[in-house]
Amino acid sequence: MKVAKNRSGVITFLAPDFALIEEHLSLLDKEIGKCLETGELRLVIDFESVPYIDSKGLEKLLEYYHQVRRGGGSLKICNPSPLCNEILNVTRMTDYLDVYFNLENAGRSFS
């Protein structure tokens, strides 16, 4: 399990390859923390390889959202599976996080 990190201009793309559940969140925590420390505040989390998100994962996403916003940045989600997209919608996380269905649109949304 890992979180791939790719930077394009001022946008940082993070791609976890695991379910966002309590047992695995420390991996994403570490990468988000590094981004915050280095001032990388335009973040996209690519859900392409995220099969599921539980309540702890949702709490962490909301926490990341607030941390990034306090720093003057923005956090977005892209490529959620139908299940993850439904979870994000039902829990109203989409009231906070913009969701895109491809990386290009997510990246362009920062301009």
C-alpha cells in the first residue's frame, strides 16, 4: 500500500492505492502532512484505486479539507468509484469537496 505523489505546476496529486479506512489512514496522513509543511496547498486526491471509504476516512477527508483551507488552499477529489461517489454524496461531503471524474478537469479547476 502506498500513496503516489505527483506534482504538476502548483497542483499536487495524491493517489492512494488502498481503502480509506481507519487501519490505513496513517499513510495518507503522512503525505498530507508533508504537503502542508511544504506549502503544497492545491491538492487533488485521486480515488481511482480507492475501493471504499469508511466513517473514519470521511472524518479525515473533512479534517484535511479544513487544514488545507486554513492555509489558503483547496482540496479536491477525482475519479471516485461509483460506491465511493455514492458515499461522498449520501454523507454530503460534496458540500465541502469538489468531485471530478478525471484528473484533467480536477487540475484545470484550480485556474
